[in-house]
Amino acid sequence: MASILTEDLVYEILSVVEEIPEGKVASYGQIARLIGRDKNARLVGKVLSMAEYYGKYPCHRVVNHAGRLAPHFYVQKELLLAEHVEFKDSWHVDMSKCQWDC
């Protein structure tokens, strides 16, 4: 992954995350498509797991394609609820109502 993951790519991913509006969510795959790397959703997840080293970004607004929260991001749900994001159940955002239309 070291050969794929460059500073430019990290900031490209984070710049897309920065554009997600409050109250909306995007999926890892959606972000990958927006940067022209359709098959790199896991790479997006890897970058987001390290985002704190690059500054403050709204990474809590990124979920998987089914709306599931990140497993070890314990404050994610709290942050999304504060933005009035709707949930289908305890661990899944209602993507039909809250997915970012970009």
C-alpha cells in the first residue's frame, strides 16, 4: 500500500470528505468514485483511519455502503446524531434519507 498511498492522494480523499455537508453521509465507495478510484473503497477507509494526523476533517460522515458505522469509531454515532442524521437501527444510517447527493 505504501506505493499507492501518497500525500497527494491522502489530501485528495480528505478534500472530498471536507465537502460532505452537515447532516449528510457518504460511503467509502462513493468517495473512491469521486476521486476516480472506483475499486479503492478500502484505501479510503485506511486514509480516514489516519486522518487525525492531517488535520480536522468530518470523517464521522463516512459510513459503509449499507450505512453501517465504523466499528471502532465510538463517537461516530453521537456526532451524526448531533447533526440530525437519521438511523434505521442502532448501527445503520438511513442512506435513503441522508446520503450525500454529489
